[in-house]
Amino acid sequence: MIPQNRGRSTASRYKYLDALTTAFVVILLVSNLVAQKVCVIGPFAVSGAILLFPITYIFGDIFTEVYGFAASRRAIWLGFFGTALLYFIAAIVIALPPAPGWHNQEAFATVFGFIPRILAASLIAFWAGEFANSYTMAQLKLLTNGRMLWTRTIGSTVVGQAVDTTIVITLTFWGTVPISTLANMIGTGYALKVGYEVLATPLTYLIVNWLKRAENADAFDRHENFNPFSFAEKVQSRSETYTPR
């Protein structure tokens, strides 16, 4: 495999990376907006975010698999700050006095109001879970030498969602519900999210393989700095010409 495209940033070297990153952030923001509603799906009562949020982990797999850990790190930070900005602006707009004759303040506050504890739990869980997912994905790819994609898409989700679900449920509900209920909520949410990823595996295969051909890239993070706070790129060791496996 031949290193390529030296001296250019990760985002500028690829045709679809910026569009995918934008879609990732949009899906994340919409997930936070619809998370307020509790829905019934079969025997489960779940947040409306269950329909979209697990897709962010599929995006994380795609970023890491095709473009490398640095691209995933960039997307995670953009999503983190985008979500924080959503929370911040929503709080300001809710606090502003409504115009005379506008009677939807209560409904608006219900939809866009975020309880500080839930806000903090969501941000911390998202950040930790996404980085755990991408790190595991990158390491499993090196371990399997790029073969058996399903082992790392599912394996990384098993790790990432364990971190995400445990943190968000624990920080949100600790001290307000019995430990047994807390454990049941974590187990149920975790099972649904991992199951989502397993069912999406064929779609992930299609997207990853198409992107590798379209971008002529297949990322191997052999010399990557996996520090989530480091933004230096080792382009020469990451970007490799795609070879069908």
C-alpha cells in the first residue's frame, strides 16, 4: 500500500468527508432535540433519540475506517461544540421574555429546555463514548490487518455504547431511582443500541466499501496519536491506497 496526498489536511484531501461530518453533526443535534419525548416501541419505553443517535456511532465507524482516527476526532469535537452551542442558545432564548400575544412559551421551553444535569450527562457520555468507539475501531483494524470489518464495527460499538450508556444513565438518574432500576435502564438501552448496530452492519459495509473506492483511501492508524486533545495529523502514515479485501 502506498502513502498518498502528503502535506494536505485530512478534510481537504477527500470529496465526501466534509459532507459526512456535517451530516453527523446534524443527526446529533436532531437527536438531542427529539430526545425529550419518551416513546413506546414494543415493550420498551425509550427516548425519541433512539431512532437517530445510534447512527452517530455508524458515522464514527465510517470516519475511522475510511479516513482515520484524526477525522473521527475532528467530527467528535465539532459535534460536541455544536451540541453545547445548541444547549447554550436554547437557554438564552427560553430566558428572553416572550412577545405579547405569543402564547407558546411553555411549549417552547418543554421542547428546547434542557435540565443542566441531563445536559452535562449527555455531553460527557457522547464525548467519552464516541472516542472509545473510534479508538477501539482503529485498534481492531490494526489487529485484523483491515480484514473482517464486522468484527470492528460491532466490537467498537460494544465498547463505545457501554461507555456512553453507562455514563449518561448513571449521571442522569443516580440517586433518583433504585440501583436495580438503574441497571435495567442501562442494560435495556445498551442492548437496543448494540442491536441497532448489528442490524445496520450490511449498510455499513456498503457505505464503507463505496467510500473507499470513491476516495481511494483505506486508513490504518499505525502511528497515530490517540490523545483526543491532540490535533496533529500524521498524514504520511495514515492515508493508504484502497485495496479491495
